[in-house]
Amino acid sequence: MPWQAFVYGGLAAMTAEAITFPIDMSKTRLQIQGQIADARLSALKYRGMTHTLVTVAKQEGVMSLYTGAKFALLRQGTYGTIRLGIYYSIKDAWERKNVGVKMPLSHLVMLGGTAGVIGSYVTTPTDVMRVRMQASHHTKSPPLLRSFLNIFKTEGMKGVYRGAVPNAQRAAVVNGVQIPTYDVTKRNLLAAGFQDNKWTHFGSSLFAGFLGSCFSQPIDVAKTRMMNQKLLNNPNVRLYKGVMDTLLNTARHEGVPALWKGFVPTFCRLGPWNVLFFMSLEQFRLLDNFMNNRTKAVF
């Protein structure tokens, strides 16, 4: 099992997350507004990604664009390590056992989805803390342990793992689409005569980000709304009961297009995020080859 897949997967994920985090913050603000289920968030304050970024920067300060960043970096460091490590380790073992045969697309999709589910369950608490901080108007994030304990004391383990199911479902879709899409697109481009260089990596990763955004957006909206809701004795706040309840209520009260709320910032983040992630991963591969005098990557 190549340890490089785990280490470089986490490093590449943290690199991409650090650069694109403000876009993710705007996506969260857009997704939680306009909810009939929560009177506190019923107003449509933001009109798009750019308007959200500018408004938050003006009203709350530029540093507010990075509210909750430490939770996101911790999540990506762990999540990226787990999902990429599992995916490439099993893929590498399968292809070494079946010499000269590439793992079929159906196997890659299942493997990517499974790796994503495992990683998402492990890192759900950090994702909950990230969403709560991004949805708030506080410029300073509390310490990690304090944030965890605050949610645990008031809402219990259900609060800490609130939204774990849609989080896992989204992870299954995203990873089942993105990673195999990148691998298969890159493989086909190389077979068509393209060079194994940055342009091939760029095109493959951007296409993977687009497909991932299209398939995962409705589940991402449900995940964000479920994670942001709190257990409060407030008659104006109706808790979503689950993924389907969230999706159906959102579509019923706000229209089906509302399931793709925040799609532009999602793709504006996921597209560059994928490009940064996969190109960083390829550079880590090259660095590892150079440092160990290898001509072929170990994963």
C-alpha cells in the first residue's frame, strides 16, 4: 500500500482548500438563505457569488471571508488523506494483480464513492463546525476543541454528526464522479496522443469538477441546510427531518431550481479546486519520483 497516496492526497487537498475557501464561504451563505423552514434565514440578502463576497467583506471585514478556514483545512487534511489513500491504494493493488489491465470505470466509480463515504463520516464534525462558522457573522473562529464541545453540550452527538447522511451521500457522488472522471479522461487523452503534462492535467481536472458539481449540487444544498440548523425551542424554526424531506420541502416552497442554489460558486470553487488539487497531486508525484530516482509514480 503506497503511503504516498495518503500523504500527498492530504497535502494536495489542503493546498486547494486554502486558495478557494472564500468561494466556499459565499456558496454556504447563498445556500442557507431564503429558507421557509427557518424564519431567521428567510430573507434573500445575497444576489450571487460576487455580491456575497463583496457584501461580506464590506459589512464584516475581509477576514470574514476566511471564517472557519481552520476547520476546513483540518477536514481536507483528514478527508483528502483518507479518500485518496483508499482509492489509489486499492486501484494500484487491483492493477498490479491484473497486469496490463486497467480497472473498469464501474469499479472506479464504486471505489471512489466508497472512499468518499468513509472519509466523510470521519470528518463530519469538522464540516459541521465549518458550516456553522461560515453561516454566522463572527469574524473570529473559536478554538477547535471548544467549538466541538459547544455543539456536543447543547445538541449531543446528533448535533456533532448533524448532516452526516447527506454529507456521505454527497461524498459518494462527488468522489464517485470526480476521481474516476479525472483518471479516465487523462487516460483517454494520453491514449489519443496528448502529452502527460500540465495541460492534460488541467483539462481532465476541470472536466471532473464540472461533472462533480452537476451531480452533487442538490445533495450539497440539503447537507448545508441540515448542518446549519440547530436544536432550538423556537416555533419559527422547523427542523428538516432528513435528506429527502429537505429536498422536497426546498423544491416545494422555493422551486426545483432552488436545489441548485449556489451552483455558480460551487463550480467556481470546485472547478479551480479540482484543478489545484489534481495538479498539486501530480506535482507531488513528480517530486516523489525525483527524490527517489523513479521514472514511474507509485500510485
